[in-house]
Amino acid sequence: MMPTIAHFILAGIIGLSFYSISDGKFSKIHIFIFFMNNVWGPDLIATIGLPISHSILLWPLCAYFLTFPYHYFTKFTVNLKDWRKFEIVELKEKRLTFSQTFFLVLAGGIMHLYLDFMINNMGYIVLVPSIANFGTVSFTLYDLNVLFKYGLFPINPILSVFIGGFFIIGFIFLFIRLLKFYSKREAILVLIYIIAFSVIFSLLGQIFTLSHPDLGAILYIMLFWGIPMLLIVLSTKKSKIIDLKNHKEEKEKKNKDHIKRVSRILFFTGILIIIISLIFMRYNREIINYAISLNPEEMSRYFNFESGVLLAYLLELCGITFGFILIICSIGLNYRIKKIWQLTIYIGILFTWTVLGLVLACKLCEDTIKTEFYIKKEN
């Protein structure tokens, strides 16, 4: 379930549309966070072997944990006069609250799942994936189409159609009233009306709306469009929820050597990547042979055994090279070499899609760390 161009297009259309009509309330930082999670959000969790992110009910849990690095990023901005003068600048405070960031991460991920379920899975929607001894909880578009088709307590068809017509006329007048007296009260009335419609639909069946599967359509709309759009709107409003992380940050900056910590992480990550690449290189042919055996027909469309081995060698060499680059960056940061510091930032930006790369770039651009390298240059 890797991201495709379609995810980029969907995220761009929604993000830029809200940006253009919101007078700046849905800002560029909103677009960025929504875009990143629309394109990559659930896939990031899936890459570490956790399928729970590609499910409707467990994605909110994943979104909560992804919110922490994205919320950290809201304290930075990017100055981009041209590609030769690219700079990440730390601000005095975060531009979004934790809850606003969470709403964007959650909304972006839901829209990602929408595209995956509708196109990749051909209408197969997962509520909860298979975990341990528990099977997958899911449904399909067909299930929505036949939802309460005959109703729990069907009555005379003509009477059902008459009641349905009454509800449709009521919808029209209620919507006009909502437009005229736009308020929370009117919105709650519309919601109550929709719930009442859904209850009666489940009792009378689809004859209630001349055999149209309206209840399934309403659930589909609310799940994949209503909730994400509401979350986007909420992300533009200040929340009363207190961000409990803010009061700890200044204390953490004083008590911890961030440069040394980043340097160690880069060093051990580089070592780990080199070791993994060497192991894969040692058992290259066995791994490729096993991969092809899993789905010979599908794999043969892309490469044969020899070309697969060659491609794997190239990837492993890239892994070893990248590992050594991270080690060099680690050493350069320890010695406060400005060029290495800048290179490490660009590496972080290059891997922004992993979120960890974004955090790395921002961490190295904190004012307290920047000062270290500019002082070194002056001395």
C-alpha cells in the first residue's frame, strides 16, 4: 500500500481548496500536515510491521502518536527565497495546538484510507484488522448498498414512500434554515434529523426512498468525507485543551545536550544500516529466490532472478554508502563542522516523509544548536 500520485492529487485538491477560501485560517502549515498524512500517514506505521494503521477504528490511535513529531514541527517555519538560500527557522511558540495538529493528522489519514479502500481494495473497508486470534472486522460497498434493504419492520409500500417524501421535503426546508440561521443549534437540529431519518430507514427498508440505499450512502459520506471535513474545520479553531508538553520544553533544552544525542542516534543508525545491508548482501540470492517464490507470476512482470539480484546489490550498496554518510555526519556534528551540520539538515529534509527526518532537521535548526555552529565559524 505504497503512496501513489493519486494521494498527492487528493491531498492537493483538498488542502489548496480550504486554503483558498479560508482567508488564511487554513494556513500553509495546515496544508503541510494534512498533505503529509494524506500521502504517507498510515503507510508509515505499516512499514514497521503494524497493519493496524490501515483500519478505520485503530487509525486514530496511530494518529495520536504521529501527532507528537508534527506538533513539534509547528514551532518552525521555512524561509525559501531560492533553493540556495533554504533555512528552517525556530519560532517563539508553536503555531498550532496539539489538538489542532491531531485533527489534521487524523483527517489526512482517513482520506488516505478512503483512497486505499475504494481503489486498491476495490471497496473492501477494514474496521479492525486481524490481531492475534481475532479475525478482521470489515465490510464492503456491497454491504452498504444492501444495508436494511427490506427493513426491520416493513409496512405498506405506499405509506413508506409517502413518509419518505415527507422527510425529503423536510430536509430541503431544514437545509435552507441552516443557511439562513447558521449556528451550532441549527447544525445540531440537522444532525438529529439525519439520525431520525436513519432510524426510520432501518425500520422501513429501502422502499422508504424508492429503493435507494440512502442509509449506506450516508454512512459512507459521514465516514470518509463528513468526519475529515469536520476535523479540518476544527483544526482552524483554537482549542481549550491544554498542551501539556509546552511547560517542559525550556527545562529540557537546558538540561540535555541535543547535539550529542543527535550525533549518537546518527552514528548507531549508520552502523545498523551498514550491518543490515551486509547481511542482505551475504544472503542476496536466497532472499530474492524466496521473494519470487511468494508470487512468481506477479514478480515475473517486473524482473527475473538475475535482474532481481542485481537490483538488490545496488540497493545494498546504496544502504552501505548511506550508513557511512550518517557516521560522517555524526562525527562532523561532534566537532561542530558547519558544512556537515548543513548536510545533515538536508538529509533530514530529504527524508521528511519518514517524519523522523523532519524531526532531525528541525532539531538541528533550534536556536540553541544553531548558535553552536555559528560561534564555531566566528572563532
